[in-house]
Amino acid sequence: MNKFLKLSYMAVMAAFISSCDNNFEEMNVNPNASRDVVPGFLFTRTQLTTVSNNFTGGAYLTIGQSMQHFATYKEVPAAGDKYFNYTYSTGNWALFGGDPATAGAVIDIAQVIDAVKTSPDDINRLSVARIWKAYLYHRLTDLYGDIPYTEAGKALTDKNFTPKYDTQAFIYADLLKEIEESITAFDASKTTFGNADLIYGGNIGQWKKFGYSLMLRLGMRLTEVDPAMAETWVKKAIAGGVITADADLAKIDYVDGSITASRNFISAGLMSTDYVNPGGDNVEGGKFAKTLIDHLKTTHDPRLNVISIVWTKANDKAPYVADTTTALQKGMPNAAFNGLPGDFDSYSEPNPATILKYNAPLLVLTPAEMHLLLAEANLRGWYSGATAEASYNAAVTSGLKQWALFGAAGVIPDAKIAAYLKANPFNTGGTLAQKMEQIGTQKWVTLFLEDEYEIFSNWRRTGYPKLTPTNYPGNLTGGQIPTRFVIPDSEEQYNKENFYEARTRQGGTNTLSSKVWWDK
């Protein structure tokens, strides 16, 4: 982050110096805005904005509640708890544009690619940018379905303010092609983004693994809509080499600084919306959900004591203490209250020693997720390098160990990992459906906090874990868990023709109950 701030300062200073000339026609140019693309700076920014945009509204209040990791007693923030509000889901659309300081990753990555695509010496920077573009667009299309893709991000360069919507089928095919071509094009003798790359510092070998891991994720997404295509890409990804070692885990590090932008956006978002003060009411009425806490307690999952606390105190005059004792942990039921519960303080919430640390890392792609995908690939007959049981055990082990990245309070001893695996062995004698359910449920736990968006996508694809919908009076989905984000009304106003065409193509609706192409 210090390097990011230095790059920001250098870009501003370069713009200021270049503006100091004697040409009066230049006086209308903003002296604090660069007129030249600085690829490293823009790539840093697009990494940050891609992962952090609309966390509170999208990942926490909409997905986090609907996937029953969190609950609230209030109505307004209950996008996922009571299916009562769609506006939070529209916020991720800002990645297409909006406030340049906080959004517009689509424009940033397009400018990066345009700036480096003509020079052979920039082939590595171009490849990394194309892979990151695939990461960005797969999140957007998974949330909204058909979206602007081939014509997106071209308002500045082509004056195209009404981009067409491409089908999700086309977008997926092109994303997979982009990833494959980018990996093939890497050249170890050429320059990289270096420290402007917040994930791998320009390490080409690790970016290849990231690319193949993303290919595996996207290939597996197609299992219900195009099994043959899914098999092809899953096998390509595995043959190429995905992230299986903890040393290759993709993450972005943050610092606990006075500048808000340097802090982990998850902890900052949770602290500002619900968990800033111990005891008493929370701003959005949030707590951990009963479904999550009950599952962790039932399975004797040691992650419970890493992620969850209950605020307790010895007496009225004593200070609050963040208590991780297993017996005290209790999740709040989803859609159970409309008003502050009398026992609100007794419900579990995020641990300030791990989840709520401003310098907590963001895990982007992990070995744990890849091992779970490999376990599924084995069950489908697409991978024979390890048994489904071995891949599942490796996923659990890695998923438990990765919490050590959050500090001493996140360390889970090997003995507890072994005990958890012994108490929850892979169901080798079960049916295919039972094994898939075990893998899907483990992903729901393992990717908690790391990637709520991926949990949402995997649940829509597989139906696991099995979650019981709520049916709060006046909900917007007929008592069904939301299945898609809502495209904002501004598209109907400013890009009506293309928006209407895409809406008709996708069943004629633009609601929380709409579905994306691969969701069968």
C-alpha cells in the first residue's frame, strides 16, 4: 500500500509539472489530473477497486445474509436477510464507471490494456492485465448475467456511451480464451508490473497458476449448462497447473494506517456498519446467522473460535471482553425479528482479533478452493491426480491453516485440524449427491469472508449448501433466496434499447429472482 500511495503521488506530480506551460489554452485543463495513462498506477487501482467495490451492500448485506452467514433484525438493510431491498445489489454496477476515485475498474483495465498492447516488451503486463480483466468480468457477469463486454469501457476512447449487452455464453467463452492466450504469451525475459502488482509483485510463474486457477473456476461453472465445454476447460486448467501450495495463495495485504484506503475494506466496512462498539445495538442490526454458527458448532469446526465472539463482562462496571468460548456462541435467526431483540448482546459477531483487523489480508484465490474444485473434478471423472478424499482433506487443511494469515488469534493447531478431519471424514461410501453436498458445504465455510461472491455462484450452480429460505412479509422474491443482482435503473434511462434487448433475452425480468445463463 505504501508503494501504491507513492505511485499515486508520482502520477499527480507528473500531471502538475506537465501542466506548467505558457499556452493559455491549457488553462482549462485540471492541473491535478494526469492526461497520460500510467499503466502501473491504473493496474494497482483496478486491483483494489475490483475486489472492494460495494462490499457492504453486495457481499455483506445481500450475499452474506442470503447465504446465511449474517442476519439482521432491521428491514432496510435486509437485502439478503428478508429479501426486502434490491438497491444494495445495484452497487457493483459502478465497476463500469462512476466516481473515478472509487469505481470504474472496467475503464481502468481497458486503459491499461490499450497502453501496453502495442509493445512486445510489455507482453507480461498485457497478459496479467488480460487475466485480471477476466477476473473482473467474471464477477460482473456472474452477478448480472448479460452485460456490456465487447463495447464496455469505451466511452472515453470511442465515445460509446450506450454499449451493447453481450450474452453470458459469449462472455464466458471469450474469458476462457483470454485466460488461455494470456498464459501462453508470458515471457520470462520481459518486464512486469513489479511492485505495482499488489498480489504477486509481478511473479510470472504465480500469475500462470492464478490464470489456470481462474480457468478451473470458470470451467466448473459450466457443468450444468454445457458439460462438454466444462470438461474441456477443467482438464486444460488442471494440466496447466493450478494453485495447490500455500506459497502461491493470491492475496492483497493492507495496513492499519490513518488513511482509510490503506485499510482492509472488509474490516473497515463491517466496523462502520455494525461492529464498531462492543455491546448494545448495531448500526444495521447485524450479527452472525444461526445457520452458520449452528453448523460450526455441530461439526466442531475450530474456525468457530477464530471468527466468532460474544461480548461479555463480569459486571455492569467491568469492560466488555471478546469471548470466543464455544458454548457462548449463538447465531441470530434470519428474518426472525423486526425490532431489537431483548437478547441481542448474546448473539455472536465477528472477532476483532481476526476479521475486524484493519491490516487483515484479503484472500483472492486460495489452494483450499482449488482442492475442493479438484475433488469435484475427480467425482466427475475429469481428474485422476488425487482421490476426491485426498483433495477434500487437502482443502480442509489449507482452509484451516490460512486463518493464520490473520495473526496469532487465527492460528489453528495441527491437532485441532486432525481432530476436525477425524470427526468429519469425507463420505467415501456416499452417493454422488452426498459427496457433492459435502464439498459444496465445505466451500460455503472455507470461502467465508474470502469471497462471498463465489459462495453465491457455487450455491446457485450446485444447490449446496442446502439453505432454508425465509418468507418475511412483503419480501421481493416470493419467499425464495435471491438468485441474481439487479441492474440499476440508470441503464433503462441512458441505455434503454440495449438494456431492454438483454432483459427480454434473459426472461423479461430484472429482479432479485432473475437467473443467469449457467444457473440451471
